[in-house]
Amino acid sequence: MKVLVTGGTGFTGSHTVVALLAAGHEVRLLVRDAAKVRRVYEPHGLAPQDVVVGDMTDAAAVGNALAGCDAVLHSAAVVDLRRASARLVEDTNARGVELVVGGAAERGLARIVHVSSLSVFFVPGGPPISPELPIARASTAYARSKAQAEVYARALQEKGAPVAISYPAGIVGPDDPGMSDANHAVYTWYRDLGVVTSSGFQCVDVRDVAGLHVKLLELPPGPHRYGAAAEMLPWAALYELLDGLTGTRIRRVTVPGALMRAAGSVGDVVKRVRDFNFPLTRDSMEFATQWPGADASRTTRELGLAFRPIAETYRDTLTWLHRAGHLSAAHVGRLATPA
């Protein structure tokens, strides 16, 4: 099967490409920067050659990329938390989904995978997250763009298009081309400090997300929806796990959830005066302090995909963060690799 992958030079997309190639599939990449392909895939020992240069919002480029493909996986998205970029984020992500996912459906491709997020179902104080829940109301531009994309993808499903949707939790893992949000959080805990507050954190290994995408592309065509999440740990237990892996100790402070959310509200006000691309928003603080946990057991039960233990995920992530020069040997302790 020949699969077009958008976002293939990103974290999720690149690991998905590696998994697809390992499963014997052909891959074509739609990228904005061809030079980035070599840098991203060199650590994997790969050098993809089937590359179309163009933007997901360019109808001609997307059409050229889709030509001759049997399937598509759409993982590209613009992520920018600045107020000034709100319209750009919403318009770009909406246009990308319409051209890539919608374009694949119009051309009759038999397998189409859209990468969403469990966050589209999150309601502060709501029930445990699962793909069976209704789409939640979103407050930030990026969250709205994910919700709008979800509505669009589901509408295609209802029309009979063979669209499958994946819903990852926070994605963590090694070999990250751009230090994605959940990996950057790990970096911040070691370089600055961690915060012990209410609720906890739930992640999934990027390699397991890639494995889910391969399974979705190999399923009989249909309107599939599956979550991807490992176990959730309270914040204090998460830091204790990391301390145990490294033999070092993350500095941390305890802050009540209500205070964290209040700080996020202040951040929203400050953004109106001085814009910044940092997750100090009411929305992000609600996620940090009121996440109810997600249930991905149906994915394991129906697809046979077992999510690896988070200790393994964080061990490999910390080892990579040190090897890539993001964290020092003093940070990662016994996980430090020899020079």
C-alpha cells in the first residue's frame, strides 16, 4: 500500500512513517521543507525519496501528493498559542483537513486516517475521556481547530467515507524533531521544576501511536475511531517514577489546582496586552488540574494494541533527551549515555 503522510517531519508523523516502512508499505511525504526530511530521518537510518514539496493548504500540491496513493494519514497541524495567530491556526488547520482528508475522500481512497486528540472530548469536571463522548466546546484557537476538524471528519464518516480517526493522549517518546509539548514538559521539569497539583498526567508513547496508525490503515475500510493512552498517574506519583528511573530528584512545588487555573486566567488577560507562545492559559491549566483520565481499553481489546508501560516510555525519552543534548548527565543520572 502506498500511503501519503502529511506532517511527516513532525514527531507523530515521522514515527508513523518509520512504522509504515517497517510494515512493508510505501510512503510519500508532503512537506514544506525538503531539507528537513534528511535531518528528521537520519537518526532512524532512513532517507525517504518520495517527497512532494508543498503546503497542506495548497490544493495543487495536495492533489499532486495524493495522485497514485492508496491511502493517506493526515497528522499535519499548525500549533501556535499566540492570540495574534488565532485566525491563522484555525484557517490553516481547517483548510488542511478539507484538502487532505476531504480530497482523499473525493478521490475514492480506500483508507484515510485523521489524527485527532483525546482533548477534543475534555470537559473540566467531566467524565473519563473516550471516543464515544460528544465533542467538547473549545476555548483556544488550536483547540477550536481540532474540534472543527473532528466535526468535518465525522461528517465524512456519516457520508460513508472510509475515515478512521486516532485520538492520542499527550505524546511522549524519543527522537522528537521539534521538542513537542509533552516532551518539552519533561525538559522543563528537569531544567526548572515540576508542579504537584490536582489530577495528574496521562501520556502515550509515540511509537504506540505509530503502531495504532498502521493498524488503522490495515483495517477493512470503515468509520473507525480509537483512542491511544497509557495509564494515568497523579503528578506526585509521576515525579516519583522519574526520580526512580534516574536516581536524581526533580525539584517540585505544590500548588492547588484552583490557584493554577486562576493563574491561567491571568495569562489569558496578559495575552491581550503582551502576546506570548507559552501554555499559561486557563485552558491548559484546566487540562493540567482537572484531567479525568482516558480509557483506551477498547483499542487494546479490539485491535490487540497493548500500550507500553510509561516507565519504559520515560526511560527512553530521558535517554534521548540526554543524547540529543537537551538534558545533562546530572539531570538524567543513571540514564546518562557515555560520551
